[in-house]
Amino acid sequence: MSQTTITFWGAAGQVTGSCHLVESHGRRILLDAGLFQGRRQESHRLNAETPFDPRQLDAVILSHAHIDHSGRLPLLAKRGFDGPIHATPATRDLCAVMLADSAHIQESDFRYLQKRGRAGAEAEPLYTAADALKVQELMHAHPYGRSFHVDGTGYTASFTDAGHILGSASVALQGDRDGDPRIVFSGDIGRWEQPIIRDPSAPRGPIDALIIESTYALRSHGTVRSASEMLGEIVRRVARRGGKILIPSFALGRTQELVYALHELLREDAIPDIPIYIDSPLAFAATDVFRMHPEIFDRTEPLVREEAHLLDHPNVHYIRDVADSKRLNGLGGPAVIIAASGMMESGRILHHLINHGDSPKNAIVIVGFQAEHTLGRRILEGRDPVRIYGEERHIGAEVITINGYSAHADKDELRRWLRDLGRPVHRAFCVHGEPDSLEAMKKILEEEGVPRVDVPTHGETFEI
Ligand SMILES: [Zn+2]
Ligand SMILES: [Zn+2]
């Protein structure tokens, strides 16, 4: 009988909260420790519980810095985890800014609600900036393609570029005992021809258990090029009527991709000469991490080769101070405002929605995935009014979705990744998707010849 089990403690039956526990011969390795996002009370409950003892964990392997994969690491540190956290160098550096920001947002949202007498238990911060700092002390960085020992566990691991965001990785995990399974965790799989980021490369070798994301197993995205053309068309049209273009965006990844696209459009004179505000201290810091890691940029792209200052342009203004952000409330004339959070759950985008979301002159451009029960999803579905900070707000702005900017592989790209993957794949687990996408991913895997495919539920354990 195999001595190895996997328990799915997040992103099981849903997208967020990525967290999978591998237990083998009394050793425990956690793949990701992400935050749940969505309905406040339910996600707070899921985030606050640690269904295993963090002190009993031997190591964490982190696929990438997105908060739905990394955002519970500070909570683990707060609750006594002090083992190594293995990640790529860019993921380590991005986590320094992402996790500090996650702590900061929780603390400031709590204070905001407290002032208004609306701070329930579900608004209480899960951890502080000091807990986020502890995480950085535990980080061990490993470049792509180089195996490393997961100390004390008898496992060796290696990262390949998942092509999703800067530093994102798929993980291959191999035990050194006879009969130990080889486990591959896809992390979030990116797209081919995404700007800045290299194309996804799947791990090689036979696989006993594959844990694979399913976000867009049902969808076909437009191409990155068509997304950029659509963005250009929207900016031209809304600027002509004097409106503002609000783009809620993940500070990490999507924002840099948008800056890159707008930079290209400005270079080609395809959009008018209007200011572009990146209203996010986190995006400012994350962009700095991009500047630190050109070694993993995709140098097959002309803009990457020709432009030393890829993420800078005279029209692009990075805003850090709250006072400068508030000044945007009274801003006259057309402008692009990019602000976090990507699913409009928190952050400065909420203030821009309050100030600019009601005018039909303006546009809200949705460029990222909107999970169920988030404000972003409600606005995407055309709900009006919506609740922001507990108050009903009218949404009069035009709401437009651009799909091509997804950082996630679509159904054809997921299949392409699978075909690149080492063989044979004995069994697979579909995670990180809404129920119908998980079923669609299961079907793709079966069509690609994987004999046994499961869709785990939250907390379900499998022997492998
Ligand atoms: Zn991600
Ligand atoms: Zn994810």
C-alpha cells in the first residue's frame, strides 16, 4: 500500500484558496497556501481555519505569488510554521510586496469598517505585516529547472516556468523511497505569446499524480493581440467622449501587461495622448520586482528586446500616496485609471467606483477573472445598484469585458500543455475551477488518455 496521500484544502470545487497537503511517511509538504476570496463571511471562515497543525508541516512549496496561492502563508507563520518555503526567486521577491500588502489591506479595511461601526468578526485581519515579514525569512529561492531537496522529507522538487505571471512555476515532486509517487502540480498555467512572460513549459517524466488547474477549461480566449486592439478601441472611444477608463486589475501581472499594451499603443500612436494612472502602491512595488528580473523575460518579443524601460513611459504615472490617489477623484478630462483589486473586493478601485462608476461617460473595463460572489462578478453581470463598503451604489458607467488578457490558459492551451507534459500520467485531480470547468477539465484529461481523473471536494483525501 502506498504511504502517500493528498488532501485538498483549497481551490477544491472552487477557484480560490489553493492549498494541497501531501503526506508521505509521516512527512507533510504543503503545495500553496492561498487565500479564499468571495462571499465575505464564508471566505473569512475558510481563511481563518487551518485544518492541519501548521507546526507539523515540514515544508511549503509555492507555485506563484498571487494571493489566492500565497495569501495564507503569513497565517501559517503566525500559527507556528517555521519550515522552509520553496519558491522561485521572482516569486520570493513578489511575495515580499504582495503579502505585506495583503496584511495592510486587511488592517485598513478593518479600520474603515470600524469607523463606520460595521466591522463584524469576518472583517477582522487574519494577520499583520509582521507575520508577512516572517514569511520572507522562511523563503528558499530556486531557479527554474534546478532540482532541490525538500529538506527532511526525502523529496526532491523542481520548478518549470508555468508562463502565468512573473516567477510562476509548475512543481514536480519526487520521493526517494521505492514506490514513492511522482507528483506534478501545475500551479496556474499561463498562455502562449503573453507579453513579457515566457511561454508555459510543462514538466517532463512519468507522473503518478497530476494536480491541475481548470479555471478556463470551458472557454476560448481571444488572442493577446486582439485584446490589445480592443483596449485601443475602448480608450479612443471613451476618451473622445471625455470619459475615464477604470480598469480594476491585479496589481501583479495584469497591471504590467496593461502598461506594456498601452506603451505599445502609445508608441504606435493608436491611442490619444492621455494620462495613465497606475493607482496602486502594490503595482508600483510589483513593477519594481519586474525590473529586477529581466533574466526571465521573453526575449523573443520585439518590445522586450528594443525597449530598456518596458514599464515606463512619460504618460504613465505610478501613484503611491493616498493624497495623490484622492486627487484623481476630481480629475477632469479623459484618463485611464488602473487600480487593484482585480475582483473589486478591496483596495483603491472601490473609491474610484464610488467616484466615477455612476457616470455613463465613463467605462469600467474588466480584464481579469471575476470569481463568483465578488463585487467584480456582480458588476460584470450588470447588477445595479451594487453594495460598496456596505452602501448601495449606482453603476452607470459602460461595463466592457476584454477576455484576451487572461493570464490563464484557455481550453485549447490547457490541452496543449497536457500534450507537452511527460507521460504516462496515471491519474489526475482537477482543482482551481468552478464546478462546470472542473468537469470540463476532467473530460479533457480523459480524452487525452489519463485513465483516472477525480474532482476533489474541500478536505477530501486520496491515497496515491
Ligand atoms: Zn495565479
Ligand atoms: Zn490562481
